[in-house]
Amino acid sequence: MKTEIHPAYVDCTVTCSCGNTFTTHSTKSELHVELCNNCHPFFTGKQKLVDTGGRVERFQRRYAKTAARARKA
């Protein structure tokens, strides 16, 4: 491996928009993020299923049609 071609791997302070900060290792000394594990809906349990464009209802209608055909056959 070639020497001195890799960036420095330093301690990094990560700051979230919610105010949470933590340290990790990165090639940058500071990172600013919009979401972290304290404010992300998936980790906080406040996640909602968003039905974009009626996809769930459309799937249920199609499934109901195929299930009805299968029962008739």
C-alpha cells in the first residue's frame, strides 16, 4: 500500500438539528446532521405509515379481485 495517500482519521463531533451531540471517528472534525437516533421517527416509535397516492387501497382492491377469482375457481 502506498503511504500518505489516505486522509487523516480523527475524532469527530456530530451535531444534530435537535441539539443532540455525540463523538465518533471520521475524516472530518465536525459534522452537522438533520436527523439522529434521538429524533428520527423510526427510532422514536412515532413513525407513521404514509399512503402516497392511495397505493395501499389500490393494492387491497387488486388483492380482493384476485382472491374472489381464486374462490370462484
